Amino acid sequence: MTQSRRTFLRSAGIAGAASAVWAPIPTQAQVSNALAGPSAADLKDRFDPWIEVKASAVVHNVSQVRSLTEQRPILAVIKNNAYGLDLITAARILEPMPEIHAFAVVKVGAAVALREAGITKPVHLMAAFPENLAADLAHLDIQPCLFTENAPRLTQIMAQAVGRPISAQVYLDTGMSRMGVPHDQALPWLEALVRDGHVRLQGAFMGFTEDPDYDREQLERFTTVSDAASERGISMGVLHAASSSAVFELPEAHLDMVRPGMALYGGYPNDPALQSEKARLQSAFSLKARVVRVQQLQAGDSVSYGRNYVAEKPTWVATVPVGHTDGYPRKAVSGGRILIGTETYPVIGAVSASHAIVEVGESPKVRVGDVATLLGSESPETDPNWLSATVGVSIYDIFMHLNPLLPRVVT
Ligand SMILES: *Cc1c(COP(=O)(O)O)cnc(C)c1O
């Protein structure tokens, strides 16, 4: 009996990331993670943390990116569990939007998971993959990026698997020294690649170092290769280079298409104070839980490991069962604030693995069972961009370190 492709991919260890359950939005918000187990209704008295994914914020951010780029088509980067939102949840929000041309991921398993979940837009894999997966990727209509020495062989296997030339993109290294064909070696490599007719180049791309002066030099290198290729009769197709940073900072890099990730989900790539003048992004997620404990400290009582905080006078404190294992940064103790009711309260003591504690003040203004918002656009101080800037944690870390096991609810 022949092994199904799905079984093959599972045994190769590359499928299986698609555990999320999806319900149509906005009719019914639903918890997406089977491991945590709650239904949406359970959230109404759940203490444990959950993540709300805001479909309307994603839609809003897409329109902001479009106006920054004179309506360029968007190759939506949804790598790394869609920046914490949950891969399939984010893909299902983005898929129906005509502004979104295609999806880009950096791991084979994520590309396969998108197809297994029924995503039909082009899926572009910005990663290397072994020859023994090439035929399966072709069958799944996953578009590879090419840059390795064995690229002619990969395209041959893929074209033979599907009985026609495959569509692919070329990854050029113009100065990151991370991935891609070095720009000064690209021409002979391109000539060898297109010689056998196994590939139609649909696009070519590069990544910026995000060093403002060097970015311009990188762009120059990119267009130089593209022009030289055209002169030799090789069309590289759609050119794209701009991630979120260049969407904001480098209009000349917007080219034929833009390739943001962070901005789509509500994170300013560099300086939120400056970049929010150019476009208003909304956090596409909120991290929430319920207050589990409220207590009055007496003068001299201390809070958490190392007795970091000692009460000087009688003071009410509250415990929220969310910690750094859930993705709330340890550094939030140095300036972070948590929203409970209509007020935000300072984080004190330490953010431990599963708990954060806030100073409520002289009166017990919060109660056990109140919803606490640790991250999200619900208040200025819980906006992830504010926390990032205030406590000195990368906005990328805040999004991408959200624990994938927490239930996601689309709201
Ligand atoms: C992550 C990534 C992007 C998106 O970057 P953001 O800063 O999140 O917009 C674009 N291109 C490549 C190659 C990437 O790895």
C-alpha cells in the first residue's frame, strides 16, 4: 500500500503544526488550541491566560501598510507562528483580503501546515529544504526560494514531480550575509538555473540590514543584478525587498511588492514614537487572564523572589496568573503596567514563570475574578509597543515569545 503524502510528511517530521481549530469570524469566537481545552464559553470565568486575536486590527494594519506604500500588493510574512498570533488563525484572517497577494514562511512545517489547513493563496517558503522533500513541496504547490548551489537539481525534481516548470523566487544576498545567493555571484548562478527550463522565476527578493545608509547600497546592488539579468534575457519577475522597517522608512525600496510581517500585527518595527506619526497601527492580539488573589500588605511585607519590593505602608496588591513562560516579559517589572478594570497598575517584585503581581494602592480597587489585560491596545500602557519602548524589550520578542500553547480566541 502506498503511503499517503500526509503520512509521509508526518513521518518526515514536518507536518503537524496545524493543530489549531478554526471557526468563522465574527459569528463565533472560538478557542483554537485543543491542548488547553476550554470552549469560548469557558473563558467567562477562566483564570488561566488566553490570547485574543483581533481580526479587525489586522484588517486595519493592512490598510495602513497599503497607504504607506501607495497600495502595493503585500506578501504577508506569517513566520514564527504568525508572530505569536497562531499561524492558521492569522492566515484565515488574511486569506480573504485582496490586498494580500501571498504568504511567506521560513519553516517547511509551517508551509505544509498552511496547505493542510486549506489555505489556497500562494505560499512562499523563504528557507532551504532537502532534495528528498522537493517533490512533495511541488505537489503541495509551495513556492520555493532558490539560492543554493543545488537549485538546478531542486527545480528539476520539482518540475518532474508536477510535469511542468515550477514557479519560484530567487533570494539574493546584498549584505546581510544570512541567506541568499551573494549578489556578486548571482549572474552565472542564474544562467545555470534557467538553462534547463524547469523554473519560471516569479520574483526575486532581498532583506535589508536596516542600517539606513547601507540599505540604499543594498538596494543598488539588488537592482544592478536585476538589470544585468534582464540584459541577458532573464526576467526575475516581481522584485520585493521591504519588510516593515522599509515600509516605514525607505519608499524607494517598495518596488513591485512589499513584504512586511510585524506591521501587519501591530508592531512598529523601529521607533514607535516616530513611526506612529506616519501610520497608526493596532495590536492584533491581547494577552489576558483573571486576577486570582488580592491581599493587603503591611509595612515591611515583601513581594516575590529576592524581596524586590517591600511595602512602606499598608498596601493592596493583586496577583495575575501570567508569567514569562506565557510570553509576558520578565523586564515588565521595570516599568510595565497591567490594566484591571479601567486603571493600569505597576508590576512589582518580579515577573516569575507563571505570575505577575501589581501594586493596587491604599484601597482594594480590584477583585478576584476581574479581567487583567497584560498586553493589547485596550490601554496605552498595555500596548506592546509601549511596553517594548518603556522596559527595553524588542517588540519582535514580545510578539514571537507568546506561548503557542495558550488558547487563541478570535474577537
Ligand atoms: C521576517 C522577515 C520579513 C518580515 O520582517 P518584519 O520586520 O517583521 O516586517 C521579511 N523578509 C524576510 C526575509 C524575513 O525573514
